[in-house]
Amino acid sequence: MMSTPSDDDIREQIESYRGRLSLLIRGGLDARDTLAADPINATALAAVRRWQQECGVAVNELSGGSKAHWLARAFSEAFLVGAAEGGAVADAAPAEIAQRLIGVLEQALASLSRNDFPSQPSAMAAPVPRRFDFVHNPQLRPVLEHAYIDARRAFDEGDYDLALLTNCGILEAIVTDALEQKGVSGLPVADTPEGEIADWPFSTRLKVAEQSGLIGRGCARLPVVARSYRDADRETGAKLNVSEHDARVAGQVLQVILRDLNPGR
């Protein structure tokens, strides 16, 4: 059974969503300006589609999955323009859609302070598909997609040990993939460890990835239990006694690193 979130947990969730929405707004402004200058830019159009998908995920979580919620309706309506004289509704231009979605995100940001949502927003809402196309190893992509869903489901079911272990496993896999793509010789870090990248300690890989500019400083928030997750005695099934707070923070950090490694999404 899931425990009731404390006021501190709720405030932390809201702050997390504020940061997430602010990033989406900045990404939307860039997309709008690029498309306004070059409406048929194929790279920009692909990037804006990924951005729209990320906006959709955030809107779905904040509206509690309800299509009737004002935020969900505003998101859907942003893609359409009314036709004159009762004609059919048509799609809006990409730059105009970006501008409208920016407005929707700004409304959502303002509403967080008014608690204008069906339930408190959760960084671990119902499992939704997540694409890992940015991962260089194609064999990893479907594994990570399934693990991502499993982690969110585990959190919803109150299995915080499994949620944290799975999210940390995803984090380790995507950071390792990014480091291996660069190769040791391509990492601008003077004192890289010896041996294969996959054999480096988890914390070392995070540190080198940050020093190399592959990721930001988001991993600084990782709880101690997350940094040492590999030390869990999985053979005996010993529990880590992960708290709901630690499991949530690990999931939030993963979201930050996902954006670092796939900024166009």
C-alpha cells in the first residue's frame, strides 16, 4: 500500500514540475524561433515533434490522465485552428503550434501554485512509454523501455527498493552507453580510470560523464543508497529499505539525465 505523501514531498514534487515545465518552455521558444525562420527545416521539425511528445507526457501527468481536465483540453486544442464559415478544422502551422503549447505550459506553471489539478502531481505517474532512440546500442533500447515502465509501476505499487534499483540500472546503462560512444581517448578528462568503461565503478562513470560535459550536475542529488545500489545483496533478496523519498529522487534524477543525453526530446 502506498503511503500518503507528506507536505515536504508534495512541495518537492511541485518544484520538480516547475523546473521541468521551465525547461520545456525554453525548448519551445527555441523551436518556435527556428521554425519561424525556416518552416520546412527537417531537423527542426523532428526536434519539435519530440518536444511535443515530452509536453504531452507532462500534461498527462499534471491532468491526472483525464482528457476532460482543462490542461489536457488546452493541449489538444493547440494543434488545431478553426475553419471559417463552419468548415472543417485544420492543423495549425508548426511554429504556431509551438507558440500555443508554450502558452499551455505557462498556464500549467502558473497553476502549480494554485493547486489547480485533480490530484497532486507525481513524478512517478502511471507508466507511459519512453523511447530510448538516443541510445547508441540498439540492443539496449527495448530493454530500457521495459525497465522504465517497470520502475514507474514499482513506485506506484510502493516497491521502492525495486523502483530505485531499476531506475539506477537505467541511469547506469545510458551513461555507460554515452561514455562508450565517446571512447576513453575521446573523453577530455585527464585522469580516467584504467580498464573498460563498463568496469568502472558506478560513481566514477557518473563523475567522468559530468566532467566530460555529457551530463550536467543532476546526479549530485542522488541519495547515498542510489549511489551504492550495486552493493545490494540481490542473491539473498536482502531489502535496502529504500524510502519513498529516496526512490522518488532517484526517478527525478533519471529524468534530468535523460534530458541531458537527449536534449531534443
